[in-house]
Amino acid sequence: MNRARAVRLLVPAAASATGLTLGAVFLVVARVRGSKPLHPDGIVLPATIQLTATDDVHGARELGSPRRLQAVVRLSRSAGLPDGWPDVHGIAIRWEHEGQHQDVLLSSSGLGRVSRFLLVPRRAPLSGPYSTLMPFQGEDGPVLLAAVPERRGKSQVARGPQRTQDVTSLDLVLLTARPGGRWHRLGHLVAEALERPHDVPLRFDPVANCPDGLATYGWLARLRRPAYRAARAGFTA
């Protein structure tokens, strides 16, 4: 068996094994906690997405840019640790297309060639960038998405909300890139709370609800599906 064939066989097997292991862990955590194993608490805001990138930007054509979308956004802390503790923050985005959910999940990360694939714990939810960590499959290869809080000065960041519950609006620059390439501006997302921000029992699934125009790599679906299935089996909102 040559090396390339061995890799093609081992990657799906490793992804499946890892997914089943994570699923078992999430199932236990959900049953012990009596809530979601990850991102148990958050806030949901109505949002508007304005995609402005042209076809020469990687991933723009797949997402139908330019266009305007009405969406909902959930901002949450991954482990649900006490306020003031560093935690991995998450941004879940959902819009509708022909009656079907379209879900994108982003986690606090870096934007460097390596750090864009790594989780980065932070104390404040809007103090740094977010990325999908793992790529979607586009027409011209893998597509990574990211969101960066709009900043107008260091003092604004310092005075920004330190707790998820204190966030009353989001102003995010949306980016896209190849896994090792430069980031390009994809568009903009703006969300504002109609009343005091509160949570809504939404279930996001970027595998089953992968945005039209993009696809999920098979190895990535094997990694994620068991975890989502186990989390839902352990707790029903």
C-alpha cells in the first residue's frame, strides 16, 4: 500500500474514532450538567449580513455574494465558566435559504497561518477574532471563514462588554481565506438587541445545515456528527 492511499484510509478512520470519543465525553457532560455540554448559556440577537465581495474573492461566489441576508446570531461561552475566567467564545450564525437553515459556527481564535486553526480562550467576548477553525469545501478548494469585531480605537475595546450578557450589539467584519492564504473581506454583520438580550433554545448544526454553495468534507462530518448526536441525546432543550 503506497503512502497516499494509507493516508486516505487513515484520516477518515481517525476522524470517526475521534468523533465517537468526543461524542461519549459530551454525552456524559450533558447528563451530569443537565444542559448542553458546550455553550450552555448565551444571547441571541437578530442580525443583518451584507456580503459585498466580488467573484475573485475565494468563497464569495459559493455564498452568493453580493447579497443581503437576515439572520440570527448566538454569542456564547464554550465551557460556561464563571464570568471573568478565560473561556472559548462562540458565534453561531443562521439564515434561511429556500426554507432551509444555513448554519456557520465560529470560535475565538487567531488569524495567523497556524492560530486560525486554534481555539483561543479570552475573558471578553469581543476582544479578538473568530474563525470556523476547519474549512468548508468550496468550488475551488477549502474555504475558511472568520469574523473580526469592528474596532475604532483601543479605548473602545477596553471599555467593551466583559460579559456575554452585557453585549447589546455586534459589529463584525466577515473574512474569507484559503487555509494558508491571506484573509479577504467578505462582508459585514450587524446585530442589535431589540430588548434586553436573552437566550433562545436554538440547535445549530453546520454539517446538516451546511450553507448552500459550500459542502462539508467527509472526514470533518465523521468528526462532528457523533459529537452533535451524543450532545442531543444527553440533553433535550
